[in-house]
Amino acid sequence: MFSGLRACVRPCRYRPFLSAVFHEYDALLEHYSHKLHYIAPLEARLTTLQQEAGRVREGIGGVVGCGYTSVPSIQLIHARVCQILNVAHKKYAAEKENLETIQDDLLAKASSLQAR
């Protein structure tokens, strides 16, 4: 009639297993409770980033730290930077060609001196 009572009197082999499950569950709850503390700041940051993205899309906010606020001004900056880079590239190409000419002249002089 009371077979369950008799089972509890014997040494319980399942207690270590239940203890391990309990400790693992407790550790999991602790882990997720720590993660919950990070959600509120991340949500606030996400909201801020979404607002900034909205301002940029509308042309209100723009390049941070440059003082320019509209998309056309950013396009003008881009065009000016491209012009500066093109001029610098042309100067570099001319200087490279000049140095290659000087190098060829020096190599020719060196080979003529060796031939003597």
C-alpha cells in the first residue's frame, strides 16, 4: 500500500542527478538575469541610432564633426576630394615619369663607365 514510502527509506540514487540539474538550472537563471541588465541600455542606444539615421535620411543631420548638414554639401565635398586626388595623381605620375627618366640616364651612364 505504501510502496513509495519504502522507496524513500532506501538510499536515493537520483539525488546527485537532481542536485546537478538544480545547480545547472540555477546557473542558467543567473546567466540570463545578468543579460537582462544589458537590454535597457542597448534598447536606448538602438533608439538613438534609429533617430540619427532618420535625421540623416531627411537631410537634417549629416557628417559628424564637419559642420555640413545636407546631402548636397556632402556631394560637393566628395567632388572636391575627387578633384584634389586627381591633381595629386597627375603630379605623382609626372614625378614618377621624371624619376624613371633620371634612373634610365643613370643606368646608361653607369653601363658606359663599366664598359671603359
